[in-house]
Amino acid sequence: MVRNAKSKRKRAPKTVLKLPDLEQSKSAVLNSLTWPSSQRSYDHAIREFIDWYCSEPRRAFNKTVVTRYRISLEQWHYAPSTINLRLAAVRRLAYEAADCGLLSPDLAAGIRRVKGARRLGVRIGNWLTAEEGRRMIGSFGSSTLKERRNRAMIAVLIGCGLRRAEAAALKFEDVQLRVIADLKGKGGHIRTVPMPDWVKRAIDEWAMLAGINSGPLLSSH
């Protein structure tokens, strides 16, 4: 009876995670993500952290260690956005490790409080101005259904800031008055997106000519 009681006793959470523990937690993180792009990003970020964590003497997986990892990323001159993505993956790793009973919940909570890198300076990349956005939308004709559809699609992408996959999955029923309601985006996050009047007009013109009153909104006809 004593032996059976001991076998049923839950294992105590750890402070130091070994490679099998980290790999188990990483698998739990990847299985919780629905988007392939997110799985690839988190897989790469977690593998980088595991390589760093295992390259030095065993130490507790806690807030102090993750803060040191952030400092290392800054010393390697990663961009703030890259550092914050790496830290988001590590926080998710700690959460799943605690959920699996591998890591103390208190240590996981501390890791989730590690602050990300501050974003300073100007945005990099090619960003459209408002005038450039208007010219792009105006470059699409309106004489055919395809041109109307393309015009509405670009208006949604620019005016509402949707991702390509979100625009492709958009349904007629999602557009309510001046918002896109309960949009399920990357990572399964649900949000409501405000819609400018000029975007709504472009959608209404396309939907009326295409005879759409339900189902996929921007599919080809």
C-alpha cells in the first residue's frame, strides 16, 4: 500500500531543466500553435535558447537566467523585434513546462515578467504613405468583376491592416457595419478590426456586382 501511494504521488516541479525536459516542453509549445509560420518561428527561437541554455553549466530556469539571455541577445546586436520574438518563445516554453509539471509555477511566472527590448528609432522597410496607398488602390480599374474584387482586397489589406491569410479567409458575415467582427488571426487570437468608410464602400461595390450575400467575400468569381 505504501509503495502504491508513493507511485501515485506527483513529481515535484524542477528548477533546472535538462534537455529531455526542454524538448518535451518545446513539443507542447509547437502543438499549441495552429499556424505553420508560427510553428517555424517558435521552433527556431526555442532551439536557439536551448543551445544557449545547455552550453553553460546547469543553472535554474528562472527570471535571472532569461534576463541574462536577453542581455546576450542584445550583445549579439539582434534587432529589438527579434529579441522580443525570442523572449516570447522562451516565455511560452516556461508556461508549457509549468503546465506539464516540469517547472515550478513560481519560476514560470517570474520568466513571464522578463521585460522585452525597447524599440527605439524609426521603422525599417518600405512603408506606404497615405497618398501612396490611395494611388495604389486607385490604380485598379473598376470595369470588370476581377478589378472590383482586387480593388476591394487591396483596400482591406491597407485600410484594415489584415494579413494575407486573414483577408483570404474573410466572409461576408464578418463585416458588420464599420468593423470586421471576431476576426480569428495568427495564433488563434480573436479581435475586432475597425473598417474605414472607403474600405466599406469598396467592399459593398464588389459584393453588389458579384452578387455576394454570404460565404467567402474575396474569392475569385
